Amino acid sequence: MGQQKTDTSSISFTAHYTGQVWYRNGLSDQPFHTREGALYYTLLSPFEAIGGAIVGTNIRQSLLQRHHLIDHLIEQAITREGVTQVLEIACGLSPRGWRFSSRFPQLKYVEADLPDMARDKAALLREHGSLSERHKVVTCNILVDGDDSLEAVVAREFDTGKPLLVVTEGLVNYFDLDTISGFWKRLHAVLAQFPAGIYLTDNYPLLEDHPFRKLMKLMGNTLGAISRSNVRWHFSSDERMERHFRDLGFRAAKSHNPRDYYGRIAVPETRATPIARILEART
């Protein structure tokens, strides 16, 4: 899958910061709070306030838009389509597994991340009393073969006789398109083994006519510098994103714009056009 390094541990800054955003907005509980996250949240607060006032949106609002929208789509899959198996890759400090496991006793929710983050997340859930066979944390690296590979994790943890939903949040834009497309191809092959396969991921099409196109590039470069990683913009339109997933073999692909859910779910409404999209791909 190319020459990109397989150790993405440098992205942990964003895990702490997003974890604090969830915590400050009532989406998680005390064990998800970290000192690092609180520090980053405080340091970035002035810039977030300026962005909200001048631009009409900021990083926090985009994070909450994507998180609420992913939650909504997962809930629909569970309640309307009978999904009982979920894999969240690059889980970081996401509280989603804790919340959904508490709400839906029929659900098996597996969280996965690189070794250090997986260890810390398991300890956090153990402290919260949420760790069990029904809600667990495993090690997974999407760029490798072997015991920690996507294929190995899915084979060990899930029943191929039931539908599977896979979610990645805050992951894919740290990889160039060729590298992440290699993962998406592997994911398609894995999901094709199930009677139904659903994939949800956030992405950020750098729209040609977006009024803050240059600002988005600046925000990406800034985030990349802070996290010591490259932030990539994969697509220039929703249509190209959807077509790319269909070309990879997915039966259907739909890009969800948070703006289309204003007033319907608890997604924050912003003056500016949302920059985040949630891509829903199905086998």
C-alpha cells in the first residue's frame, strides 16, 4: 500500500482534542476526559471563537457535525436494518462504543486502534465498567497484513452470517488517496463476505466553489503541523467521492451533507457551508 509509514501514532493529538470536544458537549463521561485534551481545548479556544465569529464555522462545530451525523446513521442501521455488529477503526477517545453498547444490548461493538491507543482505551473502558465480550478494544493497523490486519480482526471478532457496519472517523484524511484507497479496497473485500456491509467515514471534499476553500487548506496545514502528519484533500466534489467508491466495487455510495440534517437531528447549524461530509458506502 505504498511507502507511507505504518506508524500513525503522531495523530494522538487529535485523539485527545476530539475526545475533549465530545466531553465538553455532553457526548462522553469523566473517564474520557484527559489532561492533554483539556490543555489543547483551552489553547485552541480563542482560535475556535474567532473562526466561529468571522468565518461562520470552526473545527469544533465540524467535529460535532460529523460525530452526530455518524451517530444518526449508525442508529438507523441498528433500529431499521437490524445491524448488531459494529467495528470502529481508529477509535481514539471516541465515546460512541460506550454510548451505543449502553443503549442497545443486542449490539456487539468492537473498537480498534494502534497498540498504545488500544491499550489506553481498554483501560478507560475498564474503569468505566464498559469493557466486555460485547464491547471490546483490539489492536488493528489498516496498513499491515498479519494478526493486526483488518482481515484478521474481522475474522476473529464477527459472525459472517450477520450484517457488519464499519466506521472510521478522523482517520482517512491523514493518508494520500492511493494509500487509503488500498484500505478501502480491502474493506470492500471484507464486507462482501457478509450478507450486508455498510461503511461510514468522514471526508472533506475541497469543493471548487466553496467560499472558504483557501481557509480549508490553511486549516488542514495547521492541523497537520500540530499533529506532525499530512492532511490530504481527496476529492473536489461529492459526486467524485461517490463515484470513487463505486469504482472500488461498492454497490452504492452516498455523501451526506450535515446541512441536509439541520432541524432533524442534533447536528450543530453553522452560517458557513459545512466542510465535512459523511460517506456511506454499501456492498
